[in-house]
Amino acid sequence: MGAPVKGPKIIQGGMGVAVSGWQLARAVALTGQMQWSAVQVGLAWPVFTMPEFSVPALVSLALPLFVVTMAGFLPRHLMHVFGGE
């Protein structure tokens, strides 16, 4: 026959249990490890999360936006100042 099938690795995360890749899903199904009675199907409900503001978060957002804005503005401004088009 073939080599014995090792038990596949089931990945469990915060959103439930997942099987990575179709090969692993097939191996799980062949070894009889899928327990369909434990599968729950339902709707996802939104959960409000209060935003938290901090100075490091503000700087890490504002500084890149400032740099990108100035990178687009400065060449046009310099061309205008020095007589470009």
C-alpha cells in the first residue's frame, strides 16, 4: 500500500478552525478528522471598537502624509520660483 498518512495540522485561530490548503483539507477528510457536527454557520455581526488616540500614532500618521504632500508640492513650487513652466 502507500506510506501511512500523518495526522494533518489543524490551524486554530481567533476566527475559528481553518485548514491551510486543499491538500491538507483532503488529508483531514481522508483521515476522518472532520467533525461536521461541530461546524457552525452564522452571520457576522459588527462590533463597535472605540478608537484610542496617542501622540505616537498621530505622528506616525501625520509625518508620512506631510512628506508625501511636500514631495508633490515642492518641485512645482521650485519651478515656479525659478522661472520654469
